[in-house]
Amino acid sequence: MRKILTACSIALATALGVGACASSKPENQRNAGEFTDDAAITAKVKSAIASDVGARTAANVNVDTYKGVVQLSGFVDSQDQATRAVAASQKVSGVKSVKNDLRLKS
């Protein structure tokens, strides 16, 4: 009887420990909802850039979104294109901020 009680106690402690680890999430990780939201924002930003600046320019702009923060990178033909891409991105619903890492083609 004592062995069974000890085994049950160990099993319970292990289950509680595993449950506690599973529920804690580091601050730098996204849950499934945040990941889906970021993917939708990325798609909307790409579409907004293509509509405002042009599809050719949009093809050269990489868009990454993490927790609503959009990062634009890649190459554009002019500073005006970069400015318009940032402005188009900022208009998208759900965008918290835009980090502009766009570079001018030389």
C-alpha cells in the first residue's frame, strides 16, 4: 500500500510540474493566435504596398511581422518609394509600428 501511495504521489507531482511548465510562455514567443494575426498583417501590408507603390516594388520588399511590429527590408528605386511603402504599412489595421530597413538600389 505504501508503494502505491508513493507512486501516486510521484505521478501527481510530475503531472503538476509538467502542467506548470506548459502554461508558462517566454515573453519573446508568440501563441497561435498572435502567429496567425502576424501572418494576416504581413499579407495585408504586402497588398497595401503593391496597391500604393506598385507590384514590381512590392516584390523587392520583404515584410516580417512580430507581435504587430512590421519590419520592411529589401531594395527600392527611390526614397519616395520607401516613404510610400512605410506609409502604406502604417495604415494597415493591427500594425503597431513599422521598422524601415529598406535600402536604395545603387
